[in-house]
Amino acid sequence: MRRPNYDRFPTLPVPAPHEGCACGWDAIVARIKDAVRDRAAARTVITVECYAGVHEDAVAEALVSRLRPAHLVRVADLMRASTAIERMVEPFIGGADPVFGFLCGLTLDEYFDPARLATAVGKVEEFRSGLVLIIGCGATLVHEGDLLLYADLSRWEAQNRFRRNESWNLGTPPQRTTAAERYKRAFFVDWRVCDRWKRPLIRRWDFLLDTHDPITPKLARGEDIRRALRHAATRPFRLVPFFDPAPWGGQWMKEVCDLDRGTPNYGWCFDGVPEENSLLLDFGTARMEIPALNLVFDQPRALLGDAVHARFGDEFPIRFDLLDTMGGGNLSFQVHPLTEYIQSRFGMHYTQDESYYLLDAGPDAQVYLGLREGIDPAAMARDLRTAQAGGAPFDAQRYAQSWPARRHDHFLIPAGTAHCSGANSMVLEISATPYIFTFKMWDWGRLGLDGRPRPIHLDHGLANLQWDRTTEWTRRELVNQFQPLASGPGWREERTGLHAREFIETRRHWFTAPVPHHTGGGVNVLNLVQGEEAVVESPDSAFAPFVVHFAETFIVPAAVGSYSVRPQGDRTAGGECATLKALVRTGLP
């Protein structure tokens, strides 16, 4: 048994000088009142913009009871009727599919009734003195605000609120929809609309309100937040990981990541997904949680680098997560869409290529990857449909090629390749970011955590399955494609993938001494795949030494340039540490 040292709450220090973080509504309102007094104006309009999922009623109640404004505008009251909004979003979430829709191009102003909005704008202008408070998603449509507060929330917490029936979709009242239905609409509509609205507001924030903890919300100056984001783009950092159970989940992360032993299993760990994860800002006396997407939106060129930014804009294209089936079951037998398919059917401009890197494996571990030689595609499709209809279970061993899986093996999975990890594996999944686009073709006859069959997308899967990716092709192209690249005193470097059809490249470094790295003008994402602890350092002390532990993912922004990684603390058997690094291929040497 190893001593758990995985840091579940990594922080990013906010550089001085800063005014600190106000904790709790009384301290928050005191900070706001100071800002109002500093204006020394007859009238102050406080505009509180809210991200989808923020409990606007609770924010309004807390502020109104303490500020006692002369006039209050609840922005939700200015929106179109919910039936009109339902019709507007229907093209993007319509149909019976419980998972997939089409990425919307809607903007937030389209949600509002023009007459109601105009009336509210005029009413605000009637007040020439006192305090005017405007609260809700789209509040700046009414007034830009003499003081602009942004009430923020990460997508992960928004999902948890869906599960707890604590929040609903943008522009809709509480209604009888499932958490999965709310998530689908948020993914394809709400979050896209809110992100478009948020991006240009970041530079104008007077204050950011952290609403993750409804009991103790936190407030910081917008300039302090922006300073922290600029700081993050100059040094290595980690995101706040989150863990989730799964029907196939295992027991490995409980021990390695020191999780609740009473939970039946943990299947997922997202620890390198800025779309979902948070940053935890350390103000010294308090910590403030903000969506990591704020960094991507505010510092895209410094974070991603010019070439990556030119290709992807302010989207983070690399995703690291952990999949734990140790003591669990097989993942679903699945395939990801080809680029033209995801573009035409779902509105996403790049697809979900990925790979499995084995952090650990039991003696019987295997990965299904590719198809067997000489199979009959029509027979396979027929057997899949029979299994889905409740007939004989699908015989995956008959059609899919399985490969023994051992620690440090690397299986490459370009879109269109049939695959799944088997039981008793601990996978570091490295992929492109469109992570929900998985077409399950067979789920081994089991139920989801809600007691219902999980959605199967057999037609989508068969439409994308590349039937020529059979045993020999897979062996030659996708299994352990290791290539020595360089070496130095106490270290060696290998290319481990990905496939030529994938835009991500991965490099593995084995080391007993410091290893020189360079971002090469693009963002680097790394995981310490062997060794208890390592230190990331700057050759010119541009950032403070940064400690990482086994299985932790960390991000090195493009702007960092040169850095090194050296082992620290106890070593594993053999004395070597290892990192796996992912970067975006740019066509440069």
C-alpha cells in the first residue's frame, strides 16, 4: 500500500498586491458598499450578471436585504415566454435522442422580450439618485453598470445542481425534466450562449462573485482575478479535479487519490479539462473557486500559444482524465465520430480522437481495439442490433480484437476505431476536447447508476466504424508505437503517439535527473505516470518550483517556454520517474 499524496485541492496563488477575498454575504456587501461610497455619485447602478446555474433568487435575496436598493430589476422577468424560448432552442436539442443535439449559435439578447427590456431600461433611467440593483443572466442588457459584478459557476457544479434538482435551464421555470435532459440542453445551448456573453465582460468586471458554496459565497476585485489569470499563464498549474462514480467504476482511485472509502466506486476523474474543472485561487486567508474556462477566455494566446490559438481560438483542445476499472467492469464498446460526421451532425468543428495510457493494470487486463481479421460486417451489425433489442448478448470477442494491457502500454484511438478498456485497468485517457461524443454500441447488458439502460447509439456507431481497422493494421498503427527521440544525463525521451490522423502528439520521458523541456510555442499537458513526486522548475527562476505527485495532471502554458522536471522524494522500484506529455502538432519540427 502506498501513501496517498495526490492533491485534490491544488491552488494558484494570487500575486500581491491584492485586496483579499471577502467571505460571506455580510463581508461581500460591506465591500460593495465601500465601492459605492468611493464613487461619490448620486446614483449607482449595480449590475449583477449571472452564469447559467447560479441561484439567482438566493443572490437577489441576500443583496436586496442588505443593500435595500431604491429600484430592483430581476432580469429573468424580462425574457420571452418560456414557450417561445422552447421553440427557439428546439432546433438544437430536438428529437428523442437523450444525449446529442447541435451546438447552437444563439446569443443572449435573443432570449429577451424587446418591449419588456425597453421598459426596464427606461425605468432605470428614471432613477437619478439612490441605488439601482439589476440581477440576472443578461443584466448588462438593461444597464452596463456603474459597478459590474459577475456571479460565476463552473460547469461541474452546474451539473451537480441538475442532479440535485436545484437548477433548471436558461429561460425556463422549474419543470419535470431529468438531469440528463438539462445537461444536454446546457451543453448544446445554455453554456454556449453564456460563454459568448461572458468573454467580453471579463475585462470589465469590477467584482467576481464565487457562488459554488451557497453558505459562504466569496467576492474579489475583478482586477485581482485578472491579475491571477495573467499569473497563471506564466507558470505550471493544476486544475481542481473532480471524481464521479460509473456503472463500470473501480477501486484504484479511492486508494491513490484518498477518496471516500464508503462510496461504492469511482469511475471518472476529470483533472485536466478546463471546460469542466475549476481553478482554486489562494488569497492567503481564503480560497476562491472560479471556472478554469475564465483563464482560457482571458489569456488564450499566452496559454495556448499563437499556432494553437490560431487553429482553435479560445478553446482548450487537449483533455486528460482518468478511467478506473480496477475491480470494476468493461467500458462500453464504442466508437467516436469522424470529423465530417461531427461537423455535419453536431456542429463541432473537430472530433474526439483519443488514446489510452495504462497507469496500472491487473494481470488479466485487456483493451479492445480494432476488429478481428475477416469478420463479416453485416453479421456484426446484426448481432449488435439483436443484443440491443434484448436478444443474445453481443459476443465482443468474436468481432473485436483484444490486446493484453500492461502498465505503461499506450493504445492510440483515432476516430472511427472500435474500442473500449476492459476491467482491471487504470487508464489515463488523453483526447481532444469534444468528450461527450461517444457512440456506445454495446454496454454489456448492464444498467446505469440510475437503474435504467444507458443510451446506445448504434446507428451513429455503425455509420462511423472503420471496418478496415483490423488486427494487423491496429498492431502496426495503434499499439505501443514507441519511438526513441533524445536522451541526456539521467533521462531519455520517446514519442508514444498519437496516430497520424490525430492532432495531438505525446512524448514520454523517463528520468532519474532533471529533464529539460520547452513548450515549443504551444501548451503542454503532462501527467506524472511513474514516481511519487517531481518538481517543475524554471531555468531562470521565472516561476516558483512547482511540485506534482503521481497521477496528477498539470498544464504548462505556452508562454512558459523553457522548464525542467526533476524527481523528488521516494522513487518507485527501479528508481525512474516518468511523465507523459501531450501537445498539439503544429507542423513545425
